[in-house]
Amino acid sequence: MTRSGGTPLRVAVDASPIVAERSGVGHTTAALVEHLAVRDDLEVSGYAISRSGRDALAGLLPPGVRAATSPVPARVAHRLWRHVERPRIETWTGPVDVVHATNFVAPPARAPVVVTVHDLAYALLPELCRPETLEYDGLVRRALRRGATVHAVSDHVRAEILEHYGLPEDRVVRVYLGVEALESAGDAARGRAIVRSDRYVLALSTVEPRKNHPALVRAFDDVARDDPELVLVIAGGLGWGVDELDRAVAASPYTARVRVLGYVSDTARADLLAGATALAYPSLYEGFGHPPFEAMGAGIPVLAARAGSIPEAVGDAALLVDPRDHDALAAGLARITTDETLRAELRTRGAEQLRRYPWSGAVEELVVLYRRLAA
């Protein structure tokens, strides 16, 4: 369906998350824009409220997607949007039929707005959030008062949103975002060369308290005692709360076997996954969680937390443990790295689970939502 006369539906998508170092939201936003761009029933523009990233945006968008940038710093725009209905996003995008705010913050707009709420950490675990993340609650409430429709990325998060904001059922739509294997298979030998080990557990996420890395280090200590060749690798941008991780690493009797790499390129990410013995994802809360699916796409068994939406997302394709239970986490690490029968089963289930979340299906559901709101 297009607009009257067969004109493509004009969709403005917040592409801000793809500009800087990409977290999970950045990777999924980039994939969403790429899959929207190839549809001939849509005219897509990507906007970024970012003074520092505005010059880079055009080069990061796929062919056919127009860049719409703002010289206003994000923090200034967010402060304005909490109190007034200006500036509207059409100031930069021009007229559009629907706006998709992909990362919590929805701008004022003449067109209908969809706002993606990936999780409710800011409401449920505020002690694990930075001050700027805590502002999301007020920004989401303001968007809801303007009439925005919420896109939830899982049933678990949808239920939390309905309860927290007291919304009617039709204001919150669950659409799973797509997941897929990395574009190019990594090189296991290069991954092992980066780590300087043939056997390693990989943790792949931004370093922040919610990701529970210090507990993972302490659990690794228990396993490393009986497995002298195993190494722990933590790869991801250094967000905040890094001091606690540093202390855990410094206190470890196996500190020489813990590698904290910081942010890595997409190529290195793929190589590290290819060479890993297992992926560990002990997060205390997630709205969905994409690193487990990257590991499944690489044929790597996954140990994940029984927390938030993770069990809903991964099903029986990961070994699930309580992330707050030290003994359970250590036992899970030992099992995922040594139980070959389990490892083989998880590889098979992981490949099957990955197929449950095709991007084609996610985009089709979102476009149905766009059309309904635009109509």
C-alpha cells in the first residue's frame, strides 16, 4: 500500500544510533534502515539530532535514503522536547507520513509517531542507569501525551510498558526486530590470535553495570582454577561503571587470563565470535538481547541470563542461568565449555532459533503499523 495515486509512503526514521560507536541498538537500527530502503512502497529518510554526527550520517545510510540532520545537540533538543512541541522533526525531514523514533526519544511531529522502547531499565533498575538514561521516562511520557504509539521489541517488554504507563492495549505493538548472522563469517584463527588463546569465553556487550561483567569475572575465577587453558574475553565499548570491572579483574587470581578489549570493529567482532568456545551473556536485564543471536549465527553455544526478555528471545537455544547466583553462573560456564553433547545441541537449536526472527517479517509488520497510523 502506498499513498493515494501510488505515491510511496514517506517514513522518517531516527538514524542517530548508527552514527557513533554502535551498540546493539545501533546495529539493529542500521539493519532496519537497510531493509526499509529496498522497498519500493516507501520513501525513507534518516534523521539524526546530533551536532557531532551530522556530517557522517549521509555516508552511513544505504542508497536511496535521504539524510536529514540537525545542528542542534541532542541534549538541547531533548531538553526542549520535554517542555514544548518545537522544533518539530519536519523542520529537517520535510513533510512525512509517519515518524519512527528508534531509540526511546520521540520528537514532536505533525505526522503520527512510532517510538521504539527497547526495555524499561530506567524504570525498573534505575540504579543501573546513567542520568541521561533516566530522562527517557519523562521523554516517553511526553511522546505518549502527544499520541505516539509504542513499539515494544518483546512480549515481556510490552507487558512492562502497559503496566508502567497504564496504556490501553492498542497503544503498544509488539514487533520482534530481525536477527541475522553477521554479513561475513569471521576467521577463527584471527579471533584466537587477537585473544592469544585457542580456548576462550567471549562476552560481547557494552561495559556497564547492567551487563554484569564483574560477576562473570568472579564466576570465571572458579572455572579457571580447574581449566588452565581457558581465557575470558570482554569486548565492547567502555560505557560506565568500568571501575567495578577493573577491580574484579585486578582481584582475580587469573587476571592474566582476562582480556578487556574495549570497542572492536565489525571485522574483529566476527573473528572473535568465530574463534570463541562459547558466548557468555549474563546481563541482569534485557529487552531482547542480540549478541546471543550473533553467536548462534556463528555456530557458537550460548550461556545466557534467565532475566528480562532473554528467555523469551532465545528459547531453548541457550543454557540459561540466574545471573545473580554466583554458583549457578560458574557451573554454567564450566558446563558450556566442556559438555560436548550440550554444545552440539545448542549449536543445532541456535541455528533454528535464528530463523524465527527474519528481518523480512519484522519490516513487514512495521510497515503494516506505519500504514495504519498514516491512514
